[in-house]
Amino acid sequence: MADFNSTDRRLGVALYGDNGHQVHERLADHPRARLVAIAEFPRGRLPVALRGSAEVKEYSNLTTLLRDPRVELVVLCSPRRVEQAGQAIRALRAGRHVYAEKPCALSEMELEDILAVAKETGCHFREMAGTAFEQPYFAMREIVRSGRLGRVVQVVAEKSYPYHERRPRNEEVDGGLILQCGVHAMRFVGHVAGVRVCSVRAMETTTGNPEGDGGLRMAACLMMELEGGGLASITANYLNPKGTGIWGYESLRIFGEHGMVESLRGGAHTRLVIGGTDHGPLSTETPGIDYLDAYLGLLTGAGDMPLTVEEELLPTRWVLRAKAGVAAASQAVIMPM
């Protein structure tokens, strides 16, 4: 494993897969990272400055990519999400750090395996989990942390994406609605509202699937009990109509003993109310925290992450439990009366 003590070195980064939010656009001239390898990623999608670079080697698969000694960090957007946990473990065992698209695993057992191997090898593992650190959610997080709302009693979160014909019918490709969409809303609960979930129940439906094949879940609801007695609810769906003009039509309301803070219409409207005073829209001029930059800072000895890896992965852990509960319920045999 390379020496990461220098604060001015550039980390050798490899991209594997393009099934998700790859970081290629960020690597054209990054002060802490340089792109050295790609696999299962079209060279034509690279920034122009990198497209013809001889330094960026193209490999046919993850196995050959991991043989490149220049690779220090592997960014995974695996073509099939069902294979991503195993690929993360292979990269960690090869002495590489990993940054993985959500969901990083499709079962809690896989998640535990990843964390165990990271600990065993001394390599870092992180998920692309920066939802709470983008505005306006970063401002909402800071309000909660300041104590102005008092104890949080209820959290109501919504995450809505549009349907399009490329939505995978097979959840092994992207993880499915609860795991790849609902996890954002679960981060609203855990990372923005700062509350800990202690139980979750979920339902989902294929009603409204334009293909009519029953494979694509179109809507889901999650209900949670929180430590200390509070409650949270999540709705997630692929029903956002084009007319909203927003790709992720999402909302978040956090209700505390002393006040309420909200973000509606994908962050277009925000509001803070404390007691009898409406403080109006939130100030979002202060930039949030760029999660990739924070991770690269950690790996090059120039900074730290805003969350521990355990805190970071709690929302993923809870949506995995929610999805497992749905699967168990669907397999239950109902005996006739």
C-alpha cells in the first residue's frame, strides 16, 4: 500500500464501471488526484483533457486493472450492483482504497464483509454518501446540530425521481428503488436530522409500471421508530413528472420541540420557524462539504471526513434492513382462516 503521509501528492485513481455517478468529470485537473486507469468505462466519456492521455490506461476488466501498481483508489460504479460488494472486497484485498456508488452492497452481510476486509487490510472504504453535505441540507444539518429546534420528534422525507425507459427491471443492476433512491431520504433522517433509527418497516408497489411487467418497483414507503421515541417516514418513487422541471423532486421537514425547518421542491424553497417567529429562507451561501474532496484529503493526509465510516453507512444499513423486511413479508405464507 502506498505512503499517504504527504499533503501535496496526487493519488492514482481508477474508474471501474459507469453505472451511476462516476467521478470522471472531477479528475481533469484535481489537486489531489490523477486518473490513471479505466475499465468498463467508455474512454469517450472522459473529459477532453484526459481522453487522449497516454497516462490513462484502459483495461478489459477489474482483475487486470488491479494489477496496475499506479492504482491507489478504485471508484466503483459496477455494471451490475449485485457484484459490487465482491468487487470492493477484491480491490481492498489488492491493497486499494475504494469509493463505491450507492448502494455499496445488496445485503447487510455483504456490508459487514466489506467493513471486515477494510479493517483487516488497513485500506479505506467509503460510499458516495455526501447527500447531507450539499446545500440546503448542510444548512439544515447545522441548524439541527445547533440545538435551535430542540429535540427532534418527527422527520418527514420524500425522494422522487422521474420514470424513464432505462430504469432497470432487474434490481440486481442498480439495487432497486428503496436501495438506490430511498437511501438519499434515509440520509436525510440520519445525517441531516441527526437522529438514530431503531426499527424500520417498508412497503413497495409495482403499480404504475409503464412496462406492465411487474419488475420495476414504482413507489415505496418506509416507517421508522427513532431512538428517544421519535418517528420518521420516507416516501420514494419514480413518479416525478417532467413538468416539475426538477430531476430529484424531494422534500424534507424536521420537526423539533421548539421549531421546524424544511426544504421543498428539491431545495427551491426553505424555511425555518422557531416558536412564534418565522425566520424565512435558510442562508445557503456557505458551501457545504464536497464528499469526494474530503475523502481524497483523508487519503493524502490533508484532512478528515465529516462522518466515521460507521456513521456514513448507517442509512445504507437501514435501507438494506427495510428491503430485507419487504422480501421476507412477500415470502410469508398466509394460512386460511
